[in-house]
Amino acid sequence: MSGVDSLWEILVVATVVALAGLAVIVGLVRGGGKRGGKSDTTTIERPPTTPVEVEPDGDRPQPPPGEGVEDIGGGVAVEVEPEPTTPTLERPASARGRLARLRARLARSNNAIGNALLALLSSGGLDEQSWEDVEDTLLQADLGVEATDELVGKLRTRVQVDGATDPEVVKGWLREELLALVDPSMDRRVAASRVGDRPAVILVVGVNGTGKTTTVGKLARVLVAEDKDVVLGAADTFRAAAADQLQTWGERVGVPTVRSDREGADPASVAFDAVKSATEYEADVVIVDTAGRLHNKAGLMDELSKVKRVIEKQSPIDEVLLVLDATTGQNGMRQAEVFGEAVNITGIVLSKLDGTAKGGIVVNVQRRLGVPVKLVGLGEGPDDLAPFDPEAFVDAIIG
Ligand SMILES: Nc1nc2c(ncn2[C@@H]2O[C@H](COP(=O)(O)OP(=O)(O)OP(=O)(O)O)[C@@H](O)[C@H]2O)c(=O)[nH]1
């Protein structure tokens, strides 16, 4: 064998060895983000760490369409490379006083109830027809038959005994009675603090399109504003974009998302991995988003029970939040009941309360389910989720 041949052989062997080594390194790096026994299905997506904090996008003007294209004259446009940007973190609005801040939105859609009631009650000499009108107004606001009867009964007694028609006095009664129905004594805290040596676990459920993913993203912001370490779990593996959507919410406030690489992956397995990662990460709380499901599809409700059971193999669940679209009325009540049977609901999130004059649903759903409304969604903006405050709510309704 010539010297040249053996040189070639050495070169070939060295190249093969180098390529094999490179392959091993790439494999290790890629595998680095995967977790536990289910490492082939989920990854934890950590957001970039960032030195700069900015206010949320919500109120910032968006770049005009066509930005990045520069007209260099003569009708010729060339693409301009965008300036490299430093990834930035948003600073979410503090949770305190959010409902007061959003009160105008609540009032805009629900003031009509208060105004109609006050007009009727202050009109003096209330006859049967007027009381029926009061009842209708309350029913239209989705207060429910039982609570409506109760409220009208109490107001009738007070009007009979006192006979007052002074609008301010009547307003005071209405405020008192509505507040009693909303029940300020209920514990509305969201369980989001570490329990012993483990993170709190929050599971978010509901039918399609009620606003679950949006709520999880907004809730993460509420908790980040309270300086909590949050991990998100994208167990909505049914809708392709849901995990991306959730991850984007997380990245905006520096929160990692545990998600599957594979569309249609087992949601229980992703939920399990999310809780596991949150434990390893020593997070304060993990919030698991689930796919929207119709309450009348038994298979899907079984799947949800399985997600719950599988998480519980690893950690107790501290909070199961049912997201209800406030505009769905009685159908929403039925959903609430069925979900309540499948998983033990501990709190309600009423989304889209900004677009409906049906604020009475707060009372109705609490009674039917026996669990408190803990959060309300009042818009599509990132900070349009507020802890539910009974007093601010009633004040917004009656003006
Ligand atoms: N006006 C208003 N819109 C909301 C609110 N919450 C959510 N939405 C909108 O509702 C739509 C559905 O929200 P998603 O979070 O994608 O709903 P989802 O329940 O996760 O959907 P599925 O996963 O398909 O079941 C989006 O357009 C949200 O912006 C709210 O409080 N007010």
C-alpha cells in the first residue's frame, strides 16, 4: 500500500469519527430540553432571558404594514434587514384593583340592568306589572329564576315596609340585596402558592372557544405580576396552534411552557410532564391548559378525567378552573354541571363579560355549582383578566 493510500485511509477514518462525534453532541443538546420517561413527547420551552422590561403590547401602536421595505426612489423598493432586537419582557399590570380599572367595561354592558331596576323601583306605587318588569329585567340578565324570586321577594318587602321612592335609598337596597346574592363571603383566592415542597397545580377546563388558552396566558401574567414563578403546560394537544399560542403568552412574561412535539399527543402525558418539570424547576405554580371539549361527548369528558387522574399520580391538584363564556346563558349552566361531575371544579372564570349584559350569570353559576367565580375576563387585551371582586362588580352594575 502506497503512502498516499494510507494517508487517504487515515483521512476517511478521521472524518467518519468526527461526524459520529458531532452526531452524538447534537443528539445530547437536542435531548437536553426533554424530560423524564416521556422524553420523546414533550419539551420545556424556556423563554429567552432578557435584560429589558417593557409595558405590554396592548396599548402600543403596531408597526405599519410594509415596514421593512424602503422606497429608494423611482418606485423601486428594497427589503431592509430589520435591526437585530433584544428580546424583551413585558411587565404585566398588577392584579390589585384590576376590576376597578376595568369597571367601565363591565358597566358599559351591564349598567342597563341597574338603570332599568332603579327606574322601576323609584317610580313609586309599584303595581304587579312593575314587579313583573323587575323580574323580567333580572331574568334577562341571567340571574336565574331562584335568585330572581329571592331578590324580588326581599325588595317587595322593603318597599312595602318603607315605601321609599327616593332613588338613593332604593339604590342602597338594591346594592345590598345584589351583594348578598353574589356572596362576598366566598373564598375567591386562586391557589397559586407552593404547597410544602411542591408547586401549586392549576388545571383549566371548559368547552371549545370559551377562552381557556387566553385565560391561562392572562392568569400567568397576573401571577408574574405577583412575583410568582410560573410554568405552563400545553395539554391542549388537539388544536395545532394552541401550544404555540400558549408558548407565546409565556414568552412575553418570561414563563416556560411544557409542550409536546407531536400534534395529537396524549394530553395526560403532557400534563404529567408539565407538573414534573414545574416540580424540578421549583416553580410556585403550574397552570395546565386543556383542549376545548363538548360537555355532551362522553369520550372527551373521560379523557379529561384521565388527565386529572394522571396528574394526581404525581401531585394533588389544587385548583380546577372552569372557563365559562358569559354570553352562553343557560347552556353555560349545563356545561358547568357536567364538567363539575367529571372533574372537581374549584373555581369559575367567567370570560367575555365585557360583551354581555348578562352579569347575573355570576350569581346563577355560583348557586348551581356551589363554587365561586374567581376571575372574570373583560376583554381581549393581555391584562383584561381580573380577580372577581363582588363589591366592585355590584357597583359597576348599578352605577
Ligand atoms: N371580548 C373578550 N374576548 C375574549 C375573552 N377571553 C377570551 N376571548 C377571546 O375568545 C377567543 C377564544 O379564546 P381561546 O383562548 O383561543 O379559547 P379556547 O377556549 O382556548 O379555545 P379551544 O382551545 O379551541 O377550545 C379569542 O378570540 C379570545 O381573544 C374576554 O374576556 N373578552
